[in-house]
Amino acid sequence: MPEIIPAINVETFEDLRKQIRAVEPYTKWVHIDIADGTFTPNTIWHNAEDLKTLKTPLNIEVHLMISNIDTRFTDWLLPNVKRLIIHFEATHDPLFVVQRIKDAQKEAIIAILPETPWQETEPFWGKADGILLLSVSPGRAGQKMNANTIEKLKGLHAVCPHCILEIDGGVSVDNARRLVDAGVNRLAAASAIFGQKDIKKAIDEFKKLLSH
């Protein structure tokens, strides 16, 4: 069944800790955005040292929206991080980085920007553990999903039906079903969960939609 993953995009570690506590009873995974202003126009929380101190039963995937990942991904090979998402556009040798992450017994996901054609992911089919399509400009939460997202998903899923596909950006209960029908396996949602008064209800709505 497709999976909804709460996505955290905050400025401080204290806010990150609070949001993780808020979703711990309702999910198994959490998606943490990392941005230091080098790959994105904005800066949000990005301190790997902080994450070493975080105690949570949740599995963590970190979405590294930083430049020069080839030399910086090792900072995030932490015991409580199970999955690293790296950007194709921010690495000099993404296949090398994918293999290094897998050698460290972590899952390696390759991500592409909205303007990057899905065909660029072909070298990673069967090598990365999944592909993430970022459907908004990187960095800021609460943006509307790019109009070409559904067609990109359909195109990629048609030629690589075994690929694990994740979508991040603009995910809502209004478009979740269409995304799943287009082939997505994981949906990372930020404001559609944390922007709601009742977080449990928001997650339950997604789970109900995705179960049909």
C-alpha cells in the first residue's frame, strides 16, 4: 500500500523535535528536510550534530538539499538515519555517492528537481533504492505542486514499474489519489499534516485515501 510520510521543514531543532513527537504515535517514518542555503534560496535546520541527540522510535529519512553532496553526505550517516535522499543536480558523481550510502547499510534515494526530466534517472534504476520527484522549488514549505508532476510520474512508472517512487512538495488529500494512480509509492507531506489543527485526523485521512 502507498505510504504517507510526515515531512518536517523547520528552522530550529526544538521545532523539529516537537513535530517528531507530534507524529510518533501515527507513523513509522518521518522525512526531514535539510537546507543550508547552498542548494536552496533559504536556510532551515541543518545540523547533523543535533540529530545525533534525537531519541525517537521513528525511522528517519533525510532529504539533503545541500550542494557538494559528494563530500558532505557522510555527516548524515547516523545510527538513527535509515534513508538518505540526495539530489542528482547537487552531486558530481551521484552513482558513487549512492553506492557509498548503500555500503554504509543505509537506503539511497536519488532526487530530481521539478525542471529535471525524469529520463535523467535511468542510470539509477536498479542501483538506487528509490527515486524522489521534488514537485516544488526546493526549500520552502507550503508551495503548490508543479503542474508537470503527474505526467513525470506516469512516464517514469511506465518504463520502470519496479522503481520505488516518492513525491515531495505540495502533497495534499486533494491530489494524493491522483499521485498514487500515476505510480507513486511514498508521499511526503508537510503542511497538509503539520498545518492542520488535528494531526492524527490529517494522517488518518491520507491513510484512508491510500487504502482504497
